[in-house]
Amino acid sequence: MQAVQMLKRGLDKVGSLWLVLVTVLALTYFSVSQVNAVEAVNINTADVATLASELVGVGPEIAKRIVEFRERHGAFKSVEALVDVRGIGPALLEKNLSILTLE
């Protein structure tokens, strides 16, 4: 009888651990999905605040340079042209390439 009760307790603990594990995995999945759910950023229309908040590695100063560059030289003809802005190199462009758009 005692063995049966011990087995039940063991199974209850295993069941509880599985429930905790599944809950943690579900919460992690949905948290990561929300983080990665950034909408496209149009570099020809985005303002300083949008550029600074949505682009990885771009703060207010570089965002301001992007807008000033666009105002001085006209709309970007390609996403890759962002490297012409002081402070943006190939590595920074690569980090943001998946969310950058011209439309």
C-alpha cells in the first residue's frame, strides 16, 4: 500500500514538472514571437523616433542622420544605400536588413 502511495506521489510530481515545463516553453515561445514581430520600417518615410526605436543599433543620433541624409539627397533608391549615412556600416545594415523597406 505504501509503495502505491509513493508511486502516486512520484507520478504527481512528474506531472507537475511537465506542466511547468510546457508552461515555460509556451511563455518563451510567445515572448520571442512578440519580440520578433517588428513591422517593416520604410526608410524613405520613417521619422527619427521610429528609426531610433525600431532599428537595432540605431539611436536618436544615427536616426537623425538618416532623416537629414534623406532630406538632402532625396529618397533612398535601395536599402543598401543606407551605408552612405555616417555611422551605418555593413554590419549595422545586415542586422536590420530583414525589416527595412522602401515602400
